[in-house]
Amino acid sequence: MIDLYTWTTPNGRKVSILLEELGVDYTAHPINIGQGDQKTPEFLEISPNNKIPAIVDHDTGLKLMESGAIMIYLADKYGKFLAADGEARTKTIEWLMWQMGGLGPMLGQVHHFLHFNPGKAAYAEERFAAEAKRLYGVLDKRLEGRDYIVDDYSIADMACWPWISRYEWQQIDLADYPNVRAWYQRLAARPAVQKGYHVPKKVGEIPAG
Ligand SMILES: N[C@@H](CCC(=O)N[C@@H](CS)C(=O)NCC(=O)O)C(=O)O
């Protein structure tokens, strides 16, 4: 049994989508980051960086924070969505790290400056809007002639997709990135993605793309 500590954000949804795809038994615990649940001493015992997502695996007693590390751990544990070795594993981790180090943090800044605080910092809005467009372009190029980011559907897709699902907050028109749009809709049609998106609670429909 796995306990998942999460909230309705892209980083949280990455892990709930993976758990749904794996079909494993888990309990989702809402950590409302808007009201400071992530700063309680109990949660800091599990996630010392006071951020969601985090898991506790009761099979092993392992406590784990950082969505990328959690995804690699779960994919390896259940032997799915990440090859055990070889080039497919390396390329999947490459694109997972691209999400962790680039797509997620940069789009997070886009949400902060363009969606939540427009008009406060023109330079930051311009900088991060341009970076978002650049990153969408990188993903669009990668998806040229491919159904998934690496050959098979993997944790790299599950890591990137929830960030792309916020394309409206990012003022991105998916029509400008046709390969991203087709991939986005391909994943959105998956029952496990739909279920994982609404964990720990439903806050709206999945954007249509
Ligand atoms: N690198 C971390 C980032 C996690 C993260 O930024 N979580 C946000 C929600 S998406 C959070 O918990 N924010 C609360 C806070 O910063 O206090 C990961 O991928 O797990």
C-alpha cells in the first residue's frame, strides 16, 4: 500500500496519473498548499522540502519526495513505463530531467507572473512567456513523427502532460504546436490520465486542447 501526499497541481498529478496507470493500491492524502498544510511537522517528516508530491511505501517503509525520483522509484518497482536498461531507459530519464529542470520550473514562473500576478513585472512576464514558447517548440520538435516522447508511453510523458494541461494559464495556443496538441489529446483520452488528474479532488474539467 502506498500513501500519496498531493494536491491539485501539475507536480501532484504526475504521480497520481502514474499510480493510476500502474493500477496499484494507494491512498491519496490532500495537502492543501494554499492553507499551509505542507509546513506541518508531520508532513516535513515525509517531505523535508515542504512541497508536494511525496509518498510513503508501506512495503518498504520508504519516504520519498521529488516527483521525478518518485516516478523512477515506482516505475522500477512495478517494472512499467521505464525500461530496465539500455537506451530507452536513458532517453526516458533524459526527458524526465528536461521536465524536472526546465519545463516545470519555467512554466511555474509563467503561472506566477502571467496568470497570478499580471502587470507587476513586465520583464519577468516577457522573459518567461518567451521561455514557455521556446520549450513548447522543443517538445513539438521532439514529437514530430512520434506518438510519445520516447518510443513507448513512459513516465516522461506522464511528467510533462500535467504541465501542458495548463496551457491556458500559460497563454499558449496549442494550435501553434500541432505535435504537442495531438500528443496532449492522445494522453487526455486515457482513462488513467483522466482519473489521476482528478486526485485528490475534482476542481474542473480537463482542458480539451
Ligand atoms: N521539484 C519538486 C517541485 C514540487 C513543487 O514545486 N510542489 C509545489 C506544488 S506543484 C508545492 O508543493 N508548493 C508548496 C510550497 O512551495 O510551499 C517536484 O517535482 O516534486
